[in-house]
Amino acid sequence: MLERLYHPAGGVLPFRFRSTAIAVAVICLVPQAGFAQRTAGEAEEATLSVVKVQDQAVPTVYGEGTDSYMAKGVEVGKAAQSLREIPQSVTVVTRQRMDDQAMRTLDDVMNYTTGVTREESWLDTSYLSRGMAITNIRFDGGAAASTRAGTRSLDMAQFDSVSLLRGADGLFGAGDAGGVLNFTYKRPLAQRQTQVMLSGGTMNNYRAELDTTGALNQSGSLRGRLVAVNHDRREMADPSRVKRQMLYGALELDITPQTIFTLGGSYQKDRNTGFNASLPRYADGSDIGLPRDTNFGAPWNWMNRENKTLFAKLEHQLNDNWLIKGQLRHTQFNEGVNAAEIESAPEPGSLLGADWWIHQAKSRERETSFDLNLQGAFDAWGKKHDVILGVDQQRTSNHSRSLWPRIGPADVFDRVPPVDPGYPLGDWTSGSRQQTQKSGLYGSVRLRPVDRWAVVLGGRYVLQDRNNQYDMDGLQTARSRESHVVVPYAGLVHELTKTTNVYFSTAEIYQSQAGKFSAPLPGAPLDPVRGRTYELGIKSEVKPGMIASAALFHTEKKGEAVYDPAYPQTDWRGGCCYFRDGYKLSKGIDLELTGRITPQLQLTVGYTYNSNEDRRKDDAQFSTTTPRHLLKAWADYRLDGELAGWSVGGGVVAQSSNYRSGTLNAYNPASGRYDGPSRAYKFSAPGYAVWSARVGYAINKDWSVALNVGNLFDKTYYSTVGYAGYGNFYGEKRTATVSLKGKF
């Protein structure tokens, strides 16, 4: 079977071949030896002792069985690498952290990930890093894909880890400045094991998980894994409720001793009934002070989301130094929405101004991606150097239809929703169809000209970046073409000691502006946004199982679309007209410490300072909802002696104040209404700290129980501050969940 090993100088990984049983141990997919009988440190040491290459542990991207918060390796750059060898900031949330902190969805993971700010909307949540949107995702290091509606609900039971590379990654096709997420799927094991998890808690929060794996033939050359989830919970805004079913399956086959083929798929369906719309403020901008369980939607609201994925992966070892890897992935996403909501700001006193609206929509998205690369190492000048060469392609089509009629005035304190009009209530009033096709060649080389120095050079050659948009009648409304664009990358890594590296990197930003046009009408397509991220940092494995990092970052994003006031937006063109004049600057520092302090104590602490400016608007903040200071921390301690088997944990998410700015109408004494001239506003949310805690007990080596408490002190705060008429969201109140986990 194929066994992934790590070259001690870093970079691309050669492979070695051993028996199936040893290979399973190598990738750290041995079952856990027990929660109480063996400490996590002993378990990790026993696992890693199996695989040593010149006294260095294999940087496997799989963490199952290591019981660790620190990942040995990550595939953010196609080839598995140790975190120290990557000249950019990377955070990895391992399976153990997800279990300890009861992270069930991507939204949970992002809430606890260093440097990430959540920005909620009434149908979804977007994520920012360094003030920039995170818009790209990968699976198992494959081709970059775009986030879509419902991404926040992606169930974590199917994944071994989630990693975030901050800053641009244009080399591998994720050229936006916020970063790129990589999801590592759980892998089929050769040794049979079945795990179950049952949980229940406040707000009728009930969940069941089944995870079973093992060899499917006598030789162990064919292995399978099946994960099933059923989740049913009420949300804070009564009577909102979410029901989720998720199914994930994968087969892994050793075609030859040199070749592994993986075939898998997942299915997830979410139905959210009675869901909440966002909360408004008063027309003068003051906080209405509504209870946290206020629901500005109708009880009959529903939203259905269905996500189907098929993927295939082939890895073939050409020789001791060269590996070829190909991945193919296809996703189908369907969404339907039938809802009523209150929008617009009510006036103090009279409460006039708020309205009920109906929103109905349906959308269908299809995405197919392909990635093929060659990874290898060569000897020159007495040193070993690493190379990656590859090609990728992504095709996406999206069809959407919607309508949004105003029903009538609403009383925000006596909410009487309209009756369900049926779905759909009439002909769709708006819609679009969009088709994109992207492809490119990429390559990088890690040269080691002298001892303890590595130079990383690379680039992406955009073969094509095409976008076609059509209205609901099939009339083309936008067309853009980009090709023959070079996106360079460079990095420098210096090994200060055997455990500490310093680095510098510069990464190019490349972001399409398809559908946006310059004046005069009908307009010419805008060129893509360009810019650069510069990063200077240090990473150190303080001790085995613990890594610390610090990074200074500076990002300049230029050429972003800015409205041309001489050409108001039109229904015909939609994206006309703009100047390509935006200039955004983001700078700051990332600090992170993750891993095992002692055999009993693990922690993760991440702090980010961010200063962002719009250089075309008097250097005002362009991302005002990104706090200047953001701290996320969690620790878990396993007791010993007479209290052996018990564990306690706790953490905090703390941030400084943030705000939202815009304009609203001033009070008009002549009319007695808020219909006077526009005036600027700045809605501020004070800084806050939200604490969480955990108590666990290992019943025996196979069964354990845990209590997780979120928002321990039941703090009332706005997790997202919005506008006058909508977009304000309370953070979740205190929750408690009891989980029972078993293995057999």
C-alpha cells in the first residue's frame, strides 16, 4: 500500500511502500486506545514511533487517532507539508478540537478559527479574514471552488480537519485576499471500527452520528467508510427549527502497490422552518431593544437546501521521488425559499415605516472541477529540491428565480404575519443564469541553494476565466473573458534552528469582476482586481506536539469596482457602470499557539490585530465589522490520579468594538415623519467576550460522556451589527448539550 513520507528538508513528499497494516499506522488512522487508560501524549508518541524518516515524523494530513490539537501536516498547497514549511499563516482545526468544542457545522468552526469574523445575513453567513471575504474552498487539496449559499451549514462529521490559509493563494487558483479553506475528508481505515455519538440539549437540540469503517475484503486492499447524521434543533428565534440529514461514504482501493483510487460522495439536506429574519433598528438609528428570541419572520417560513457531491481521486507513485495525483469533483446544489419578513425601520413613537414582504426563490447550481498535478523531488548542486506542476479547471452554472412583493405595513411589537400565499404565489419577477469556466496551469519549485535556506518560486498561468450572464428570458446581460494572465508567487524560508523557521512571502491577488462594466453604456468589462499580500513571520515547534507562530501582514487590493455616479445602475445592464478605482489596504498581525503543553493539557490561542483602510475614502475603514482586536482561545485539561477519566475545558471568543455606517433620513418637523434629508449614521456594537466550557468523563476506554455549555454567562450582544432597516443579529444565548460517545 502507498505510504506517505516526509522529506526532512521540507516540500514535496516522496512515498514508501509497506504492508497494509503498517500503512494504516503510518497515516495515523489507528483507533484510539482509550480516553482514560492512556494519555493523549502517550497515544501520539506510540503512533509516531512507527514512522520515522531520518528522525522526523511524517506530516500526515490525517489526525484521527493522534488525539491532538496540532496538525502534523496540511494540504493547502496540493502537497502535504508541515506547517513550519508553509510561508503563510495557516490555522488547522483538528478532529479532536471539533469533538471537544462540539463543532457541528462550518459556522461553528469559523466562530472558533483564529482571525475570522462572521457576518450574518437572514439567509446565510459570510466570513472575513483580515477584513477580506473568504470566498474559496478546497477539498483534499483539490481545485479551488467558490463558496455558495448554505456553506455555513456544511456538516463537520464527514471531515477529519478544516484548515484556513490566510492571504491570497493565487498560485493554486484561490486568488482572493481573504484566504482559502481546505477540508480534509475522513479516510477509510483497514481496521474495523464503529463510532456512535448521541447528544441532546437546550432548545430541543438532538443529534445522532454513526461512523463505521473497515476493510471490505480479506487482504485489506479495499476499504470503506460510512458516516450518517441526523440533527434536529430549535433555534433561538422561536419557532425557527432546523432538521438536517447527512450521509457520507468513501471507498479506497489499492489498485497496485503503487496506486490508490478513492471514490466517495456526500448528501446533505437541511430544512429550516419558521426561520428568523434579521432585526431592524428605529428610524433614528437607536436600538429597539427587542428580546433575543424575537422572530421577524412568519411561522410558516421554510427554506430547503440540498447538496449532493461525488468525487474521485487517483494517486500513483511513479518512483521513489515522483507522484502523480488527479482529482475530479462534481457538486449539485438546490435551494427553495418561501418566506415573509419584516423590513424597514419603524419610527419611534408612531412605529410607522416597517413593512411585511414576501420572498420566494429557487436556485440550482452545478459545479465540476478537475485537478491534475505532478509532485516530485530532484537532486542538484548536492541538494534536494521539490517541484509541483499541475493543471486545473472549474465549470459552474447557476440558475435562480425570485420574487419579492411588498404586502403591507407591520407593527414590530404586534407582529401579525400574512397568510402563506403558496409556492410560488405567481410568476417569477426576476432571475438570472450564470455560467463560468476557469482553467490554468500552475507550478512551484522549492530550491535549497545553501544549508538551512529554501526559496519558493511559483506562478499560475490563467488559460481562461470566462463568465456569461443571462436574464430570466435568456437574454445575455454580461460577458467577460480573461486569459493569458500570470499570477506570481515567491517565498523565502530560513531554518533558524531544527524547530524554528522564519519566512517572507508575497502572493498575488487575482479576482474576477465578471458582470461589472465601465461607462459609457453598454460598457466594457472591468479588468480583474489585482494586488499583493506581503507576509513576514516565524513558526516554531516549541516542543513535540505544539507549534507557535507570529506573522506581520500587509495587503494591497487595487482596481476594485466603484460606482460611477453619472451612470446609475440599470435593470438592463445590472452591473453598469463602475470605475476600476478601488484601493484597499489591510495590515496587522496574527499570533497563534496550538498544541500540547503537558501530557494532560492542550490549548489553542489565536490573536489578530487588523487595521484596514479605504485609500479612496479618506482612509476610512472598508470593513467596519472587522474588529481591530480579536482573541479566540480554548484549553482542555485531562485530570489524573484519583480523578483520572475526568476532563475540563474552557474558552473565550473576545473582540473589540465594531460598527456599521451609512445614511438614513432625519426627522422632519413639518411632516412629523422621518423623511427629512439624508444624514450619516454609525451604529456601533461594543466589544464583548463570550465564554464556553466543557466537562467530560471517560466511562471506560470506549465510552465517554461530556457536557458543553456555550455562552456560559448568558451575555446579550449583537454578533452582527446591521443597518437601520435590517441585518442586526443577536448572538446565541446560553446553551447546554450532553453528548455520549462510544466505539466498538
